[in-house]
Amino acid sequence: MHEIQLLVRQGCHLCEAARATVREVTNRLEMQFTELDIDGDPKLLERHHEEVPVLMIDGQVRDFWTIDPVRLERLLSS
């Protein structure tokens, strides 16, 4: 099972779209994901403030800004 985390910020319109995409793909694959608002973590905010949303799979950045559902499903199926 993969560890899937979505890094977001409040008021981020891209985050809303990414959340919907990740939720749809993980639900279809019967997986769970967690979400973390980087505004509460100074290190993450410094590192990713211009890249949100950020998709992390097993601790590695796999996508940012726009999450491609086909690519996400392929990553999670491997």
C-alpha cells in the first residue's frame, strides 16, 4: 500500500481540483490519502509555497499544480 499525501494551502483553487482528482482515483483503487495544509509547517511552506498543490507518494514529490488522473492511477498501480 502506498502512502499518499496531498500538500495544500487555504484559498488555493488548484488545490480544490487536485483534491477532487486524488479523491476520485484513490476511491476507485480503494486507497486512502492524507492532506496537509503547508501554512502550518514553516519548512514545507518555504519549500513548496509556489508549487501547491503537491502530490507526494511514498515520501517523494510526484506531481504539483495539476494532478493528472491517468498518471496518478499508473503510479499507484505499480
